[in-house]
Amino acid sequence: MQTIFIIEDDAVIRTELTMLLQANGYDVLAPSVFADIIEVALAAAPALILLDLSLPLHDGHHICREIRKCSNVPIVVVTSRNTATDELKAMHLGADDFVTKPYNTQILLARIENILRRVNGMRQSSILRIADAALNLDDGTISANGETRELTKNELRILRLLMKNHGKIVSRDQIMEELWQTDEFVDDNTLTVNINRLRQKLTQIGLEEFIKTKRGQGYIV
């Protein structure tokens, strides 16, 4: 279940939003104290933040700017401040959408769903999966059977190329081209070392035969 974090000081609106989102399958966090709201929101690691602009202590623009400094969590501004200046400033500070009060609940839900769908699609596209193996291109790790190993830059490039060509033989020349963009000055032994080290890490997470050698042709996963 995805969590939505509401930053709204109007108790009536906060309750209305909470009930609306819960009724549509979301988990909701909606604090009524705003002293450390930025830290609390970041610690919650929500899927999305709904943010009012007119708030005690700090306005929504300040909160949006501070959150965006260290997180890419989607932020939807929901406010009665409906000037073009407010909207433009919010978008420049990193808000993903701007909704004015009074809002149509179904349109608000649709906007939230669209943003989450887009964000989740981007996250999924950064992970290559084959059977139990998951290669995370963002943090350079390979996971399987509940275990994770960090890869070097070259190991990541090799495994990414092989997994993107799943079921096809990839020649050593193709791999060297991927690693160094040229095979002119590449020591063939260097590639062998990289492949062997990669295989050792795969074996550690239960993927002993993940990379297969096709003699005289190359490798295949």
C-alpha cells in the first residue's frame, strides 16, 4: 500500500483528504504539528506529498524547496492561493502538480494516480529482471534469493549488456565495445578478469550458471 503524506493545517480539509485517500486504497500520514514537518515527512519516505502553501512556521514554498534538496518524492501542491505567481513559484521549486481549492475530488485522485504511475514506471525501468535476478541500474547492485551484491562500474556494464540481450549470444568484442567504446587498446585478459569476478558475485547469491560461455562465440544469459 502506498503512503501519502499530507501537510495541511486546516483540520477539516486534512480529515477530508485523509478519508478520501484511505477510501481509495492509500495509507495516509497527516500530522497536526508542524514544528519539524520537513524532517518528519522525509523520515516517513512517502510515495507522494500533498502540500498546502499557507502553513504555520514555514510556508509551503519553503517546505517544497527544502524537501526537494534531498528527495525526489512527488509533491502536489493543494492550496487556495491560486495566482499564477504562486503556481509558477511552486513548479520552479520542484512541485509536480498544482491543484487549487476547492478541488474536484475525482480530478485530484486522477492527478495523484497519474503521478504515481509515472514515477513507478520510471523506477521499474531502472531494474532489469530475469527469473530471480534483479539488476538495479540506479545503485549498481544485483539481487537474487534475498541477497544483494554491489557491482563495479565494469561489472555493471557487462551484466546490463548481457541482460538486455537475454537469450542472445553477446561476443567478447561487443562487451569490450560496451566497456571502453573501442576494442583497439583493450587487453583481452582484462575482460576475462571482469567476467570471472562478476561470476563470483553471482555465485554468492545463488546464480552459479547465470552467465554461460559459448565457446568461440561469447556469453549468454
